[in-house]
Amino acid sequence: MIASYKIWFDTSNIYIEKNGIIGYLPLIDNKPLYYASEKERQEYTFSPFGIHWTRLDEDFCFDGFIYK
């Protein structure tokens, strides 16, 4: 089965949904993403291991998220 991903933000966290399971990370722990504009936050790509923001030179590994 191929994983399906969705990401979104609120004022303090980044969230990811992977095959119906939701995880999050506090944005305050990542200053470039915390201070990024909404447009910059939406300019990401997925890799087999995580999410990459080329313009911000930032990466988050899927395994690093806190899953509920």
C-alpha cells in the first residue's frame, strides 16, 4: 500500500496525516519554519523519508513526528 500524506499548520504546530494517523511537531523548535510565511510553508516536497522545504533549506523526517 502506498502511503498518503497531508500536512497543515496552526499557530504553534505542523501536522501530518499519514494513512489516517495524525502526528505533529511544535514549530517553535524549528525557527525557519516558525517564522516562514504561509506561502513559504506551502512550498514543500515529499521524499521517501520526510518533508523538504528547498527555499528554507529545512527537512522533517516522518519518524520525528509525535503521533497520537
